[in-house]
Amino acid sequence: MKIVGLMSGTSCDGVDVAAAEFTLDGDTLVLRPLGHLGLGHGDELRAEIAALLPPRATTVEAVCRLDNRLGEVFAEAAARGVELAGGGVDAVVSPGQTVFHWVADGHARGTLQLGAVARVAARVGVPVLSDLRSADVAAGGQGAPLVPAFDALLLDPAHGAAPRAALNLGGIANLTVLAPGAPVLGYDVGPANALLDAAAHRLLGRPFDLDGARAAAGRVHPGLLAALLTEPYYAAPPPKSTGKELFHAGYLDARLAALGEPVAADDVLATLTELTARVVAAECDRHGVAEVVAAGGGVRNRTLTARLAALGAGSWRLRTTDELGIPAQAKEAYAFALLGWLSWHGLPGALPSVTGAARAAVLGSWTPAGPAYRGVSAVAAPRRLRVAA
């Protein structure tokens, strides 16, 4: 079965596209990567998305306009994915762009993703799976993170004696912890690129700090770091999820203003890099992991990854999913393709031990196009994932 997975994360900077072919080999699901690419958003679209995000006010008209514009963007991305697959695609997974994740008193109350899925289905002519988070929220879960289902199959905790972790460095840093004989644990740790990109935009007039070069030129500001580390979210127990509803530009502005002294741009970036590295490393240490397998756009930030590796030295080893056959920049797109395979076969894609849901939910809603969605094709749940060469 060929599936195209799309991903547009909290960084709001573009769409990752991955095409994969899935086959079952006993209790192992074999994923054969067929290609991946990234499509960047232009400045105008990034600004349009940012204008809708909390704490800004918006209108229903603006939401409707952006929903349909993003639908066209995702439709183009899906069409490119079909080309990567060489045609013959059975389904597309288009989770949309999250514009609000409603969390109150530690509980997810709702979630909203935009991306006019009917436009995607009309463009590619195959069924499209969307709205992947709502079913888990309805079951009492956080609706995030969803990638741990992929991590649990790929890293297969039964194959090692020590706990391992999968780390995604997107707008938000999220961690999956896999230990033999224990339930899979996964949660949003804190900000990764969200605050770094906000600072780069505010202080440098750039969308991001390329390769972490400006952070490398700066020095950590002890007072700012101490203030940032007092954030209550870090001490809250999982299950938990967060996003730009909390970690946005205004959040950073308030903490800089409270210092009562100016901080150089490079020092702000160095401090935010240290914040992410320390928060992530502390969680890895707490779980006693021996290895951390990283992915996401933050892997390209050499300053951040170098600091993570330094903090883990002697305790855990940092590597990337590239070594396992999954390109680090496309991991989440491949993960959503996998979630599409699970939903197609009527299998849950959310893990209650991760999200806190009362039951494991089959994720998403199907939008048929061309040949109608053929319904559930029952198979036994796979126990591991193997990446084919």
C-alpha cells in the first residue's frame, strides 16, 4: 500500500512530504521510503498563519480564507508526493496546520487544524485522512504527540536492555521514551524552534538562526535563563502537550522586559538554545536512557545538537533517524503516513499511555475522492517497523 504523508508543524515554515510503501511481513510492518521533499512557505503565507495564532485576535473570515489557502498548499504538496511515489498512491494523510490547541487545567479540550482537506482530495483523486487529533481528545487524551506510535514500532523496545528515547525538535520538542517491559511514554517537553524562531524574527529580521550561528556567537545570560526555567509547564507531569499558545513571541517579550536590562540578540539566542538543551537533557537523564534518536528541523541547528550531545556525554548517545533509514527532516511526514496505514486498517494510532486517553483511538476522518474509500481492511497490529532499503 502506497501512502503520502504531509506534515506542517508548529514552526509554520513549510510542508514536509514523504511517500512510502507499506507491506506486512508476519508481525513486522515494512516501510519502503519512496522519497521526500520540503516545500517552504513564502513570507506572505507565514505572516498570514502567524496573524491567526494566539494571543492575536482574528475573525471567522480570516480563518476561512487561510483554511482554503492552506488547502491549496497541501493539495500541491500531496500532488508532489504522488509524483515521488511514481503514482499508484492509495491514500494521502494531510493532518493540516494546527492554529489552536486548547489546553485548560492540564487537559486538552479541543484542537483545530486548517487545510481544506476536500481541496487535497480533489487534486489527488484518492482518499485523504485528516483531523487526526480530535478522536484522541474526544477519548480524554491530549491529542498529542502522535508520533510515539511510529517511534514505538521503529525503535522496538524489546530489542534493547536499556531505555531509549526518540526526540523530535520541531517548534516544540517532544520526547518518546521506550523501555523494555514498560508502557510507551511520550509528551511535549517544551519549546525547541518556537522561541528561537520568534527571537530571530524579532531581533534579526530573519525567520530563523541558520545553523545556530548567531547563538554560537553569543553567551548564555544567566538571569534570562533562570527566569525561563521557572516556567511551570516543565515541572508538570505527563501526559501533557503544548504549543505556540504558550511559547510565543509575547511570552519571550514578557520575560525580557522583566529583566529590566537589555540583552544582546546573540545572547538571547544562545540562552534559548541552552534552555531547550537543558530541558530536553534533564528529561533524558530522568528516564535513564542510553540513546536519544533525534529528528526534526532542529537537528539542522548545529549549536543546539552540539550542546545536547555535550549534556548527554557519559550518560546517553545522540544520533539521528538518518542512521535508521528515515531522513531526520522527513520523519514526521513518514510517521503520519504510518498513521494513515493504521487508520486504513482500523487500528489505533494514538497510545493511551502517551496521551492519557481512556481508550486507544483510531485516528482521523476520511475524505473520499475518485475511487471511494473502500472501508477497513482488518489486519493484526504489527509489533515492529522495519525500513527497507
